[in-house]
Amino acid sequence: MILIRILALFFALVQVVLGLRLILPFVQVPKALHQYVPTLISWSDALMAPFKGIITPYDLGTLGGLPGGLDAGFGQYVNNVDPAVVVAMVGWGIVAGLTLFILRMVIRPGR
């Protein structure tokens, strides 16, 4: 049971790191935290590495062409989104869900 909770905490931390990487272009980082940005970038690059092969063949650099992107005036924000981060977040979410599902099926408390 503790293994499931530790893995759930690990997957939650992975999502937090990737989420911070996703919102980093949109916020102004305080000067006191500038020293932590390279560490966050390197950690998130390591977490995104397994999923880079999925998006490499596709040109996702201009997301402003999506419906509602440029029309609503959000073109500058939409084009700042790193598609690799979004793919990695979805991928890690699927991995987390399947892993925790399988562990909960195998390790049943009270039996």
C-alpha cells in the first residue's frame, strides 16, 4: 500500500515539474528564483526525453493556426506553448494511470 502512495507522489511531482515548465514562458520569474530555473529546465528535459520521438516528425511549431488561436487574440500565447511539454504531460499521465491501476489490481489490501 505504501508503494502505491510513493509512486502516486512521484507521478504527481513529475506533473508539477512539467506544469511549471509549461507556464514558465508566461510568468516573470522573481530574481530570487532565477538560480532554480536551469535546474527546472534540466529536470523537465529529462522527463520529456521519452516523448520527444513522438513529436519530432511533426511540425508543431505554429499552433496559432488552430481554430480560435489567432482569432481570439491569443496567438502570442498559443505560440509560446511548448508542444513537447504537453505531450509529455499526457504521456506521463497515461503511464501513471496504468501503473497505479495495475498495482492496485495486484496489491489488494485486506486479502
